[in-house]
Amino acid sequence: MAIGFALLTISPLNEKVVYDALKIVPEIKEIHPLFGEYDILIKLECQDIDAIGEVIVKKIRSLKGIVDTKTLIGTKSLGGEN
């Protein structure tokens, strides 16, 4: 199982539409609206890192209103189980 996070920049007035569209993507486990440089933070769980990339490209970047994404891959290399 691979964990990823993505910071999303959304065009003005499209935040609610994008938020609602993200709720139906099964790989997205958490959605957090933000104030500041980014508009939404999501947490993804996928089979592997390649699957995270595929979800970002095919299911998220393709949404109307998404301006930019920054994807971060989680790791357990520091010895933690979380």
C-alpha cells in the first residue's frame, strides 16, 4: 500500500465543485479545504506509487477547475508504522 498527499490549487469559484468531485474518487481517503497558497489537501491510498501517479493524472488533474497539483509520497523509512 502506498500513501500519497496532494496539494491542489483550484481556480476561483470552483472550490466546491472540485471538492464534490474529489469525494467520489475511491482512492482519496481524506479531503481538507485550506486557506493559503493551496486550496485543498488530499490523502490517497493506492496499491503502489505508480497507481498514485495514475490517479493524480487521470482522476484529479483532469477535473475542471484544477490549476496545479503538488504530489508528495509518504514513507515509513523513519521506522514508524503510520
